[in-house]
Amino acid sequence: MDITKLEQRYEGKAKKVFATSDPSYYIVEYKDDATAFNGLKHGTITGKGVINNKMSNMMFRLLEKNGVKTHFVEQLSDRETLVKAVEIVPLEIIIRNTAAGSFSKRYGVEEGTALKCPTLEFSLKNDALNDPLINDSHIIALGVATEDELKAIREMAYKVNDVLKEFFAGIGVKLVDFKIEAGRLPDGSIILADEISPDTCRFWDAKTNEKLDKDRFRRDMGGVEEAYEEIFRRITEQKNV
Ligand code: UDP
């Protein structure tokens, strides 16, 4: 596609978003910057931007093949991808298969406890408020999303879980939990946006439970770059993506 990168529209913690010569598309650029605890902890994970860009794109292709509509259009370089311009629904959409992180703390459940069913949880994307948990009724009452949008988001989230859980099981990885974001296209439809990477998912080795994700950075465990590389290696050795 013949599209020119224009001015930066937005800079987030891990990505920059640029306008393009076609208003229907943005270019996202993945950075090596890492933050945790709502920006309180800062660092760099060398090579993360390249891995997260390529890995997210592989996951989006896999999901598209399985009927999930995503913002992915075309990878432009190691760190840059052309995506459909969407309006992001300000929700962190989290699915959990196994208790970990804030869920374990909040409910006093040991990390690693298998949940009886995949659990969907929403937080309002609002740094100033520390991304508070929000329920379906709040979402509709506050006009964050409509009832129909919420239904589409729920269906999308469970479908993403089904596809990813199976894929990662095939490469010896347990998908503990993950966060996705939804975008609105101009026609009002909901599609998958943002990224799917070790920044936004918890991946545990299926045999050893070794953490292969951003928790190594959050918890100062060391081996952060190696964990991102290991997940990426396993994905790329799998021919389906
Ligand atoms: N997550 C994310 N961005 C956030 C918060 C959470 O990508 O701002 C992901 C996180 O990597 C994990 C899942 O969502 O895979 C659930 O995170 P949790 O609520 O347990 O939060 P944490 O323990 O990271 O504070």
C-alpha cells in the first residue's frame, strides 16, 4: 500500500501512533520502553519492540484466520505496522484462565490456581484513577460502550482466548491471562486492536511454570530479554503463523 507516515498522534507507554496520508489507517511503532505499576516503574527491555511488533502481528493473523476481526493490515518494518484507524474503547479487557497478579491479591487465591471457567474482567482505562475495575452495568451507565458493543466485546474476548489457549498449548505454554483492547471502526463495528505480546499476556512454561512474560520485569526476576526471546522462538518455530 502506498501510504506515507505523518505526524505522531499519540505516545503510550510501549507504542507510538502516527497519522498517515490515508485517514483510515495509522502506523504504530513499538518501543523498547517498559513500565509497570501504572508507570511507577520504568525500564528498557532491549529488543522488546521488535518482538512485540512481530509477535502481535502473528497473533492477529492467526486470529483473523479463526474469524476474529483485527486492526492488523501490514507489517512495515521491524518495529512498525500499518493498522486500521479505530477509536479505542477505553477498557482493559482481561481474560483469566489461571489465578495470578491482581486477581490473586484481590481474592486471596494462590497464583497458579486453575479457574473453573475462563473469567472476563474489565478495567476502565484511566491512569489518573489507576484503571479501576468496572462492571457491565457501569460501562453502559457511563456510556463507555453500548450493550451491543459489550456483547461483541465479550464474544471477541472469549474467542481470542479459545484460539490463543490452544495455540500456546501447542508450543508448551500455559496462557494464564491476557489483556486486549477493542476499537470502533467508523461503521460502528468492534474489532480487536492494541497488541498481544509478553507485555500484555502471562505465559508460563507448561512443564516448569517458568514465567515467560513481563512479570520477570515487574518482579525483578532477571532473564527478561531471554523470556521474550524464548516465547518468540517457540512461536516462530510453529509453522501455523
Ligand atoms: N495487563 C496489561 N496492562 C495493564 C494491566 C494488566 O496488559 O495495564 C495484563 C497483564 O499483563 C496480565 C493481565 O492483563 O496478563 C492481568 O493483569 P492483572 O490484572 O493481574 O494486573 P497486574 O498483576 O499486572 O497488575
